[in-house]
Amino acid sequence: MTQGILARYRDRLPVGAKTPIITLGEGATPLVQADALARRAGLPKGSLYLKLEGSNPTGSFKDRGMTLAISKALESGARGVLCASTGNTAASAAAYAARAGLRCVVFLPKGGVAMGKLVQSLMYGAEVVEVRGNFDEALALAMSTARREGFTVVNSSNPFRIEGQKTGAFEIVEQLGAAPEYQFMPVGNAGNITAYWKGYREAGPGRPRMMGFQAAGAAPLVLGRPVLKPKTVATAIRIGNPVSREGALRARDESRGLIGKVSDAQIINAYRLLARLEGVFCEPSSAAGVAGLLKIRHEGYPIRGRAVCILTGHGLKDPDTPLQFAYKRKIVAPGGKLRL
């Protein structure tokens, strides 16, 4: 039986004797060496790795934090759980709440959630509330509803989410034998970069520079102010006012890293390169960190040592985006001759 992160890292997490363990076997995701992509970035063989968080049970990194958040909600006698989401948090919350037998309500920006994520929430039995607005507006409504109705919020403002997500850093250190010199990742609500930095600080000596990238149309941390109407093809990071802003900036500054921005065109280019060069299909937002790597390398930024790119969600989360591209396809009749 596959152990989840609460069993594997129990001594590093706020799990007590009375904490019920709600798990789907999350964690232990692959770390894949990416030599073809390294060549494209002008890096030596064996220096670039991809952490495939889309291999978690609901297809995204959110499961790491949700297993702990739902376990602690059940321990506290919560009436139910609630979140706002661009899709992945909702899918994860719904799955783990179903496992725990808890009521789950998810607030989603209407028209702003990829189909693969929406159907997950529905199938897991979540009560879906579509908000005529963006994620930040959905979050404000979710928070006020939670306070009024007495539900536990399982967005990244919940500290147990950050505690669970920090285990990704523990795994990378175990898989490489030491922390990498650089970590590249997407930044939306900024909980994940906050969590990874916490994990690296707890894992021991040797910490990477944290290199976070936002979509250019949703880059409040780069601009230094909220973005009222965030726009990007990368729906999972279409967030204009990150909850974990301070944690992300602390991770950037303490690690001597950076938080930059990449265009939608750069995100889509990286998204397609990952599939074509490495056989890795991630959702578009996951490719923001890789897009950032390619961008700064093109600009001459030096990278010495090993780098890990965090791919936060599986490509099947967003089945519509690939259909927008032109492909070479042929139609033949049965028994016909085909020249290749």
C-alpha cells in the first residue's frame, strides 16, 4: 500500500496521535532528468530536472497540502470545508473531503476554470458556486461565507496547506541527494513558493535560489501592486492579489532568487517544448517556471549547478488548450496506401 506524506513525514508535520489520516497516497512524485530541454536552455547534461507534481492523485501539487488540511479539519470537528479556486484547489479539496466524509463547497470564477478541473469537482461531489468575477472576488466571497457559516477554509491561507506542500522540498533533497542550486516554479497565489522555501530551510544545509514566475497579465508581485483584472491563458495562476504575497517575497529575498514575469506566448512555447522534447504533458500554468528559465537564459543569466523546475499540474487538467494548435493529421480509408 502506498504511503502518503503524513505517514512518510509524520515527525516533520503537525500530526498528533488523535489526527485522523485522510490520504490518497499523495507525494513521492517523479523527478525526471531533462537533457533535451537543458540543451535548449544552454545547460549541461544532467543539470536540469522536472518535478512531476501532476502525478499526485488528483493531478496537481495541491494534494500535498490538502491531505493535511482535511485531516486537521476532521480532527477539529469541522462542519465542512470551503475554498475559492481556479480549479486545482477545488478538485483536491473535493476529493479529500469525499474521502473524509465532509461537506465541501467550492467557489469558482465563472468561465475561468479549465474543464478538466471543473468535472473533477463535480464528480467528487462538491457543491459548486460559480462567481461572476475573477478568483480574487471569488476568494473574498468564500472567506465571508466561511466566517458566517462556520466552515473551515482550505485555501493556502490555511497554515496546514503550507505545511503539507513543504514536503515537495524534502522529496527533491532525497531524490538528488542534496538541494539543487536553483528551483524554477509558477507563482499564482504564492503558497507553493512559500511552502517549498519553508521545506528547504527545514531540510538542512544547502538551499536553492527560488526563481518564481508569474504570467505577464497577472503579475502583482512583479508590479508591486494588485492586478484588478488579471488576464492569462494560464488559468491556474490568473490571480491578481496573492494570499501568500509576503511568504513569496521572503522566499525570493532570503534565497537571493527572483520573481519575474513571462508572456502567454512564452508559457505556451515552454508548454509545447516540454511535451515535444521530454514527453511531459503539463497544464499551461505549470510551464511558467520553464518559460522563465528559457527567458533568463536567453537574456544571459548564468546558472551554475543543478536546477529543478516544478510542474504543478497534469496536462489533462486543461484538455481544451492543445486543441487550439495546428497539427499535421491525415485521414485515410481502410485498405488505402499511406506514404510516410
